[in-house]
Amino acid sequence: MTYPQEYIDFLVHFHGDRDYFECHEILEEYWKKVDSNNKNSVWVGLIQLAVANYHHRRGNFNGALRTLQKALKIISSNEVLIQNLGLHPCSLLKQITARITSIEKRNNYQSMNLPIHSNLLLESCKSRSQELNMKWLIESDLTNIQIVHRHKERDRSTVIEERNKAKQQKTNRRQ
């Protein structure tokens, strides 16, 4: 089986530099290409998992909890697809549930490693991490402000423009 390159890149960032914002960007673009109308897509669940880790690391416990609960719902309803994506679904669901409990207790963030069961996927990720000159399975660098607070660094003009267009279209439909 071959895995989408975007998925491999998602996993490399998830386990390498722990740039969860980049994980979100990579997989969201892929999801929009292959399954954009499906809000319960396995890709959305994985995106939410990265976003929850981003929030938790920044101390946004409420955002992390809400997002992780959504991820749990989607991932638990897509166990076969999770298995087909080279992850162990039962282990992943246990990890997410334990993380939810940890967040509810306001415990500090700790790096999360996804339970990869496919040797092919694991080797693909390790190879890609070498290509990107990135270490595999390192702890999150909490002092790296550019990764920890990445959303503050981005250009949001396109997002704002799209939201304004959507508002205008909604207004036009009402009239």
C-alpha cells in the first residue's frame, strides 16, 4: 500500500519538529482535494488531533478539549480507515481518551506519538524526515516561539478575504 505524501508529511511534522500548525495546513489542503464536503472525514479527525495538540501546548485547555473531543468522535467512527492508514485504532483511541482526561485536569502538554503499526508507513516517515533534515520522535521544543505560537506569525489576509466574501454572499442571498 502507498500512503499519500501529504499524510506522510503530516506524520513527519507531528513526530519531528512538532509543528502542529504545519500539520493542519498540510492535511487540510489534502482533505480539500479528496473529501472536502465530508466534515466527518478521517482527515478532519487527524487535523483536529494536531490542532488540539497545538492548543494544549499553548495552554489553551478549553480549545484543546473541545477540539480533541471532536477528533475522538470522528476517529472512533472511522476505525477501519485509521487501520488502513497504518495506525492502530484502539491504541489511538486510548491515547486520545487519556489526553482528554489530562487536559480536563489541566496537566501540562506532553508530546504525543501516534501508534503507527505499518512498517511501510514508519519507514516512509523516517525516510521523509531525513529528506527534510528533521529528527524523528523528538520532544516538542517549548522554547521555540515560532512553532509554539505559529498562528500569530501567519498572513491571514486570504482567510479574512474569503470570510468577507462568504458574508457578502450570505447577505446577497437574504436580499
